[in-house]
Amino acid sequence: MTLLTWKRPAPENVQTSTFEDLAMPLAPSLYNVACWLSRNPSDAEDLVQETYLKALRGFPAFEPGTNFKAWIFRILRNTYLTSRTGLAAQRTIPLEDDLGELEATIDHQTPEMHLLRLSDQAALHAAMEKLSPPLLEVILLCDVEELKYKEIATVLDVPIGTVMSRIARARAALRETLQTWEARA
């Protein structure tokens, strides 16, 4: 018996398993960048979820052999820019730090080491908060997510020279801010 066209079983989507193989290892990196961009863990989760949805829908158009990591980070960035919490949104600063998760990951050697680590981490976090959004983006993609300059240029849709310039300016601004704080201490 021959099945009618509309009753034939749907062919297995081979690209879906490929998408999962490529996309799932990037979940922590995507969430990390989303947290920095949105400044809110809940919004970051939504942003990553929406990024995955858009990437899965657009995956048939993805060209095999090209850089998947840069492709999905670009989707994350564009999704963030068009979201209600985009770069134009007002940033809020929490009144209390959530140290519960942080303390669970810290290796407590001595109280002094613990205090120094928290102090250094807080100083770096505060210095990064002072960066303008374009500089923060390149620092996150370069130094945290370890993307190459060419990949960052693809994600941000800017020339590679602009990426290099922004990275240099961001690092200089971080260095200056941290040295200023160190001199005060």
C-alpha cells in the first residue's frame, strides 16, 4: 500500500542533531555574555533561549564550514539589541551583591586569600561596568569568550581594525580604572 504524500512520515531532520552538536557546548558562553549584556540572570536566560530558537529556525540557511560560534554570537547580540532590555535600556545597579553562588565556587585557603579574591573580582567587575557598551562587548568576546578578532568583527559587523581599536581602548580603560582604585587603597 502506498501512503499518500501528506501521510508519509516526515523525514528525519539530520541538521537538528548537527545543530545540537554545535550549539549546546556554547550554552555557558552564550549565557555569560547574555548576563553581562542584560545585567539580569532572568533576562539572560530568556535571551539565550530566544537566541537558540532563532538559530534553530535559521540553521538551514547556515553555511557548513563557516564559523558557527561567530554566527550564533551574532544572533545573540542582534537579539539583545532588538529586545526590550537592549543597549538603550536604563541600567540598574543592585544594592546587594549575591555572594551565595560566588562563595560556593571559591576555594577557601585562608580568610585573607578569600578577601583578596573577592576584592579583585569586585574591582574588575566594577571597572567593566564603567565601560561603554561597544567596549564591553569586545572585551567580553575577546578576553572572556576568547573569540578571534576576525570572529568578533563578524559578530559585531564592524571592520577588524575597529575591533582591534576597541579592544585596545577597553583594556586601557580597565587598566586606568584599576590603577586609580589601587592608588586609592
